[in-house]
Amino acid sequence: MSTDRLYTGTEAAALATTWRQALTGGAAAVTLSAISHWRTRGHLTTAGLDPHGRPLYTLRALATAEQATRAGALRAARRTRPHP
């Protein structure tokens, strides 16, 4: 995976979901809406815009945002799981 490649919001959500699911045994996913919230809340910075004006993200920025938001997401995932 190249570190200079730029990712769309959809690609960023899919990549972050892969990371989260590896940590949670498939229990947590990252949506396009979550990517937008990360940007709005200042966790994720854009590296440019695509030809349609949609934000693009670097792998480094995405990894940093995923790590910064992970603890809260994992708490939320535990709250929504049914108890055995």
C-alpha cells in the first residue's frame, strides 16, 4: 500500500473498517458518515479534492484518525452487542 496514494471517503471507510474489524473480530465498522464526522471534528485532515470536489485523504491521516477515535468506537460496539 503506497503512502502517497489518496483515498476517497468510501475507500477510507472500507480501509478503516478492515482495521477495526481486525481488532474487534468483525464487530465494528467505519461508515462514510463516520469519515465525514472525523473530518468535521478535526480528527481527519483532507489532502485535496477529487475532480468532483469530494475530499481525499492520505493513509497517514486516515490511520491517525482511526486510532484517535478507536476507543470510543469500541466502547460503543460493546454497548450494542447482546449479552449471552
